[in-house]
Amino acid sequence: MSNILRSFSSLYFATLLMVLASGVLTTYLGLRLAADSAAQIWIGGMMSAYYLGLVAGSKIGHRLIARVGHIRAFVASAGITTASALGHALIDDLAVWLVLRLMVGMGMMCMYMVLESWLNEQADSKNRGTVFASYMIVSYLGLVLGQLAISLNPELTLKPLLIVAMCFALCIVPLALTRRIHPAPLQPAPLKIKLFWQKVPQALTTVGMAGVIVGSFYGLAPAYIAHSGASTQQVAAYMATTVIAGLLAQWPMGRLSDKIRRSRLIRINTVILGAIVLCIAILPLSGIPQLVFTFAFGILAFTLYPLATALANQNVEQEHRVALSATILLTFGLGACIGPLIASAFMQLIGDSMLYGFMALCTLLLFLRLTQVNYQQKQQNKEVAQDYVMASGDLMSSPLAAALDPRVDEQMVQEQMLNPQHQDAELPTADQELSSMDAEPEAAVTTETVEAVDETEPDKHQTSDRNKPA
């Protein structure tokens, strides 16, 4: 572990500073808008604009990295992100803030692509899991440190924005001074959305709903807690507790998913998460009980994405996993764009408690959809199992097979059955023709069976994928 940290220390340090800045900026904007009594729809729109920028930045980032290289693309993106963050201090127009959040999202996605493609290329099969596990730990640590930085500046002055700008500027230094070999240019990953939605509907449905829930939490939870009368330090503690829970749950949940069917584990996760968010929405929680409930929320909400990603990858061939990753990121980003907008509309119309009420509704819809798809897949598997297809086995190598073929002369078959020692010599043509006839239907059935494989089947050799924090 220590060797991995030393080998990729420059990339990890850049990640830490970048995520710390993003965490500070997200929480600061939520608290600032809540303090200015901005409408909930604007607060949700800020988070939606950020995730929309992440989605758009995936395309722009590929072209930029292919054109100028990883380090130059990272430096350019960090510069744009720094300027966009400081723009919040110069202009108070909320419409302009939406554009600035969009720019921050685009720049962040490009920087994420640089770091992750670099790590992916430089890591080998022996340490890839450790490399990305360390990357996720550093990312969550940056989010926690961002909340602590907010708690040190409770007045919501310009200091948090200065911290954001400093971190975005300083994250350039480790990559600019690194002695590691530069990675090769990125290859664009084709999107096969329709194919994967047909092949792994449970996984992609979970990814999309996880984006809705996580995006709503990051964008609206600071304002929700602030409106309940909590101080800035209490808001920071609330957010940090949730993020720490998500960090601590990654490894145990990954191990658990290797022992329990992932589709079943996702449904169990969804039911418990729904009960928790419903309690948060209904019960008047404060103090320690409030932190306990949000800790439980973090354990379940932040593990939906890696569980769904692992479920999708176990049902997709290796050569399709790059395209699958692109589809998963797009699905999560779109969910995170839509979630804050809908949740903020509910909060504005009904009340702040509808943030978690909306999440409870999301978990209910997710559970119903997962149950429906799971039932349909089981029915398909039963139908495939009941279909009887003559395969090339013992029957195909016996004289009886020739008797079932209308092209074979009946008298010749009887003579061969009376003289079995000459069977192989006299019936090669019939056997060869039968094999050629049955080969195509058998391949078709095999393909159909593979496509109808239930997502609920566990892959004991597949571990949980990493989860990118918002």
C-alpha cells in the first residue's frame, strides 16, 4: 500500500486538492443561497448545472486530451475551473452562477478523465484494484476535508472561495512536476445505450436512480439542514458524517456483494434506504439521532452505484466494458441532473422535508422496477430451459440419428444397423450433413441463452467497482 501511494503520489495529491476544492464550493453555494433566502429551485438548479457540465465535459475532455495531451488539458481545465469559482465572488446574478457551475462541471470532468486514464494505464493487473481503491479513499478524504474547511469559515465570506481557487491552482503543481511517463491519448468510447439497457436493465436503472439520490443530497442537503436552524459547523458535520459513512461502507459492501447475489443485495439496500429516508422526512430529528440516521443513509446511498456497476460488468464481456463505463457515467450524470431539479420543486411546493420524501419515492420506484425486471428475466430463463434442442451428442453419433433424417435411405440404414462395423465408413455424408444442419440452430439458441442470462446470477470473481463522488 505504501509503495502504491509513493508511486502515484503526484496523481493522488492532485486528486485530493481538486476534490477538496469541489467539496468546499458545493457546500458553500448551498449555504450561501439558503442564507440569501433563494428559492429552492435555484439551489437544485446549481447542482443540476454541475452534473450537466460533467456530462458535457466527457465529450469535450476526450477531444481536448487527444489534441494537446494529458498535462496541458489538465492545466487548461484547472485554469477555467479556478476562474469560474472566483466568478461567484464577482457576480451575484443567479443565472450567471448557473453558467459558472456548468463550466466548473466541464472542467472537473476533464480533470477526472486525465487522472483516471493516467492511473488506469500506469497500473497493472497485479495492483490495479489497490491503485483505484487508494484513489477512492483519497477522493472521499478530500470531500471530508472540504466540509471541515467550511466549518472553519462559518461567516460565509469570500474566504471559502479563496480556498477553492487556491486548491484548484495548486492541484496543477504535482502533475506539472511529475516524472512519471505520460499516458497515451484517450480513445473515444462508443455509446451503446440501447444495447446495455436491454442487457443489464437492473444495473442501469439502479445507476440512474443512484444519480438522482446522490445529486439531490449533495445539492440540497446543506440548505435543508441550514433551514432547520443548524449552524454552519453543524451543516459541515452533517455532510462530513454522511461522506465518511460512504467511505467506510465501500469495502464491506463490496465483500458482501461477492457472497450474496448483487441484484438481491441491491433490492435489500433499496428497501432499507427507503425506510431510512422516510424516517428522516417524517421524524423531527436533531443532534446525535440526526447524525446517526444520515450515517446510515450514507452507507446505503453511496454504495448503490458501485453495486450496480459491479452487477453490470459481471454480465458484459470484457471487450464491451469500455463502452459500458461510458454508458454508466452518462446514466449517472443524467440522473444527477434531473434529481436536484425535481427535489427542489417538491421542497418549494410542499416543504424542506420533501427532500427525503422525494428520495423515499425514488427508492419505491426503484424497488418496483427491479422486482419487475427480475421477474421477467426469471420467466425468460424458464422458457429457454424448457426449449428442447437436439444437440450434437451421443444421439448424433448413433445410427438412430440417420433414421430420423428424411434424406437417408431407409434400406441403407437397416443394412448399417445389421453391420455396425461398417457404419462409420458408409454414413459419413449423412453425419456431416446433420452436423452442418444442426450447427446454426444450436448457435442461435446459445446466443439467445446468453442474452437472456439473468442479472441476478452472481460472479464470484467480480469485485465491486469504484464509486466516483460527486
